Amino acid sequence: MAPTHIDVTHAAGRYSVLVGSGLLGRLDTLLAEHRLVSDTVVVSCPPVWRAHGPALGPVLGGHPPLLIPDGERAKALATVAKLYEGFVARKAERSTVVIAVGGGVVGDAAGFAAATYLRGLRVVQVPTTLLAQVDSAIGGKTGVNLAAGKNLVGAFHAPSLVVCDPAVLSPLPRREFRAGLYEAIKYGVIASRSLFDHLTGSLTAIVARDEAVLTPLIGECCRIKAEVVMADEHEHGQRRILNFGHTVGHALEAITKYRRFRHGEAVGFGMLAAATLSHTRGEFPAADLEALRDVITHMGPLPATTDLKVSEALDAILLDKKVAAGTLHFVLPTQIGATRIATDITRKELTAALRSIGLR
């Protein structure tokens, strides 16, 4: 079956997002087809490389990959500094192509290193987690975390190619796979009732990683994100809807020092908090709130929040990059399939929303 092909235009040109089973084994051919034949530097992490490295020999150029630690805590400036050292050792030039093979942490760190080394190297994103395939690999956002908050240092740097192969998701631990589904739910809530209904109606097959169901789901999420990104590349307006659930989610990650939650799990809590806030305002129907709660509940257990303090989460929210000129831009769902950006969220409302997901 021919892969799904989505073209994404941006200020400096365009790139393709390819979605299809078996693409990883054809990566060298795909690079040639997209005129990305050059010296390459492959960036990955140990568990991903153990699982998928044997298929990537043809793109290594005779050199070992640069491996960074696994996990959210590796998404840091120190990791990027190590990648710079690796680029120097490999004598990377402006023509070098950086190939990021891994989940969101690898994609964000390698993408940021590529964006800033020699003022910009081309990067190919090869996401190996569901979360990265449906979300973080597309759109050109790169960056790392600081202790104070998530993604506070970064750059917009569009990839030259994104290759999503659903077959590589089979070895993912169940929790890691499930974390990516929260981002897929997000796309349904912000842009597509039909996607939301398809996901909820096919959840058993999706969790079982049935490629016949999973592949079109990934493709539709990629299509939605591409449309939003093309309309607002640098997040001045419409692209902010992609942050649904992320304001609270990022705060939960920051106050637990990126050790407790998978990113998607934190977003799951964040979506529930935002939806509850919107419902309390009379803007989100009770039936839609119940449907969102139901699918998140049925996906499996989430980490505990009852020991976390509302005050600490509020402090983290106010440091979020979605605060502009002292004003928080908060994404509220108005129905499944539609959202709006609110700039009048009060501290009292945020407190109640945080308490609704268990914070004290």
C-alpha cells in the first residue's frame, strides 16, 4: 500500500510527512527521493537503537549513531551540548543531514541542536513513538526544558522530511503507547468530532496496534496538525489550539521534575482540567465532558496527583511560554471538535480546575 503523503509548506519552503508501514526499512531510498543524500549524523537513544538500529545501517554513512539518554530528563541543554560535541567530532558541515530516530525527546533535542549548529542543519524526523508520530515530529518546534518549565529554550526549525512507520510501534511498552493516544484524543477535541468518535469506537483495535486502524488514525492526526501549522507557523494565533491540555500538563511535568508523568499522561490530566473549567463556565456540554472523561478513564490508570500542590502548579503555569505580556492564553473546548482561546482565566478558576484533577 502506498504511504499517506502530506505536504507541509512553511516560510522557507516545504517538506513531506510520510505515513506507512515498512517505511523505516526504506529510509535510505526515501532520503534519496527527497534529495537528502549527503553526510548524515543519526541521533537516537539506547532502547530505540537496540530495537531499530539494525534496519538503519544504510543511512549511518559508516559512523555510529550519537546516542542520548532516554527519558524526559534528557531533554536538557547539557544533552544539546553533547550533541554539538558529536557534530564537531564528525566534522558536520552545513550540508550535513541530522536524522532523529526516536520519540519526542530525541526529536526535540536533535532538532534544536540541528537548528543552532552552524546556524542550521537539515533534519529528518523519524519518530518511533505514537506521541511523536501524531504530534511532536511535525511542525518544526524544537527545544529543551529548564528546571523552571518545559520547552522554555528552543527554536522553530522545520524538518526536511518526516517518516512515520506504524510498524515500529509494536515493541513500545503499553504505557508509552497509551501516552501517545492522549495526543490523538487532543486532535479529536480541537478539530474533529469524527476523529474523536473513530478513536473511541475503535479503541480496542488501536490499543492492540492493528495497523489497519492505527495507520489512518496517525495520518489524520498528521493532516490536522499540518493544516494548523501551515495557517500559523510561529504560533501567533490559531496554532495555540494545539496547546489544549498542555498548560496544565506542562505544569504537572515541571513540578514533578519530569519523573512521574509521561508527557501524554500529563496532557490527559490537562485536557480534563481545561474541559472541566470550560464546562463550569457553561461553554462545554456535559455530554462532551462525560465522553472525554470516559475515554481517558478507559485508556488505563494515570499517575497519582493527590500529593501535588495547587500553589506549585499555579506558579509553573505562570512561567509557561503561553503567557504573553502577562496574559495567559488558555485553550478551552467549546464542544468536541472546536475550541477557543481564552485570555480571562482567573486564578480562582485555575485553582478549581486543578482541584478537579486531584491536586490539593
